[in-house]
Amino acid sequence: MVAVENLGSERPSAPRRIKQVLEAAETCFRLHGFHSTSMAQIAATAKMSVGHIYRYFPCKDGIISAIVERDVAAAMADFDAVEDDAAGVFPAFFRHWRAKIERMSERGCSILWLEIMSEATRNPRTARVMADFRASVAERLYALVQAGAPGRWTAEEAAEKVELLMLLTDAVAFKAISEPHYNAQRTADNFVGYARCIFEQD
């Protein structure tokens, strides 16, 4: 029997329950992989009943979609912060991107990201979710690049720079789990240096 969290007389809100499920699912996906994780395992980790989870997510695909949607919201918040930063677009962006690299350098975060990307190669629904995610990030990043250096690059040149930066971001996850002596700080320093070269910033 799944041990259900004892919350006393307080009835948890749906957002709180959803957050609880997503955090439990992330833990299970990192430990066991997407396909080897059952809804029962997620329920046990979340200290909820399986029935409670099905109230919010009819299947594991829905959980992955929710994780990606949450990451989209976080990425958009980062872009908002860059736009509002008095330091200017590129200095603010490099600072926020460094923080993202450091977050992705956490082994658990990298494993989860690669697990979702791997699932996207097999699952059309996950593939669509990931494609939408990348399109949203690319569109917002493209707008930042053009705002940071108006008229400096053609639309095609700016798009190529955005694509290269996104490929570098993906590479962080591969490095973090494949290199036995991975150094997050050195990787962040190097990758910010690469980004400065891409955007021709000193």
C-alpha cells in the first residue's frame, strides 16, 4: 500500500499536488529511466495514492509534458530578467546563461534532460512537446540577440548564432554525465567564452 502524506485537516491545492507529483517523477526518471518507472513508483515517491496521480496525469507522457512546460516557464522568466536588466542584453544574458549551465551541470538534471530527449526520439507526443519547447526558446533568444545588436547581423546570421548556442547548451548535459572528472565551474567559464565568441562580445 502506498503511504499517503498526512496533511492533517488541510486540503492541499492542485498546484501543490502537481508539484509533488512532478518532483517525485523526476526522481524516479533519474533513477530508473522513463520506461522502467511505473505510476506506482511515482505514487510511492510522492507519498500519494496512484488514484490521486491519475486525477492530474492520465499517463506518464502527460507528466513529461508538464515537466517541459514548467521548464519553458522558467526559461521565459530568465528572458524577462535579461530584458529588464540595466546592465544590457549581452552582459545580462551571459550571466543568466552561466547560471543555467551550472544548473544543468548537476548530474541529476543532466540525466533527466537526456532521458526526455531520448524519449522524444521514440514518442511522437514527446517529440512535439520538445519541438515546441525549442521553438519557443529559439524565438525568444533570437529577439534578444537582435535587440542586443540591432542591425549587426542579418536574420539568417542571427538565427545561426542562436542555433549554435542551443547546441552548446545541449552539450552541457552530455559532458556532465560522460566525463569522469567533470568540472562545472570550468565548463561554465569555457562555454560563456564560446558564447562571447559567437556574439563577438569582449
